Amino acid sequence: MSKSQVFRVIFQNESEVFEVYARQIFQSELWGFIEVEEFAFGERSQLLVDPSEEKLKSTFEGVKRSYIPLTSIIRIDEVEKEGSAKVSEAKGSNVKPFPMPPA
């Protein structure tokens, strides 16, 4: 029996960069989107509480599936185990939007 996969998905959401862990990701039938399912967050039994992880938990609470635009994805990694979810500011980083042709 193979062990379950865990993916770290890093994407830009407005002026913030989200790093979340999920067990299912795949290309959506909606053109230009990635579907992310089964979000994984750390255990609540920890003594130290991370405010950015708590923000993500409340943001994705009750979400069955999230559709993230391909242009917002920074990186997707398959990892050994889930880590703590993070929110960081995109200000001053090298994160740039994908160039789009003029409309």
C-alpha cells in the first residue's frame, strides 16, 4: 500500500503569498485553474499558535475544493509530510505576475 501524497502549494492572493498543504491537486476542467482539495493543517494540540496558520485555517474552513488560477501559482511541491501553513507579504519579493498579452 502506497502512502498518501502531500503537496505544498504556494500561490499569490492579492498582496499576500499563501503556502498551504493539500492531499489532492489536479488540473481543473475550468481552463486555466488548478483544483486543490483536502487541505491539511497542523495539529491544534501544539502549545505555540501561529497567527498566519490560524488565518488560513479560518479562510479555508468548510472549503471542499478551491480553484486557483494558474497565473497565481508560484510553486507546487510533493513533500514527505505536511508542514505549517503560512501567509507572507508579497511586498519586496521577487514574485511577479505572469505577463499577459494586451487586451
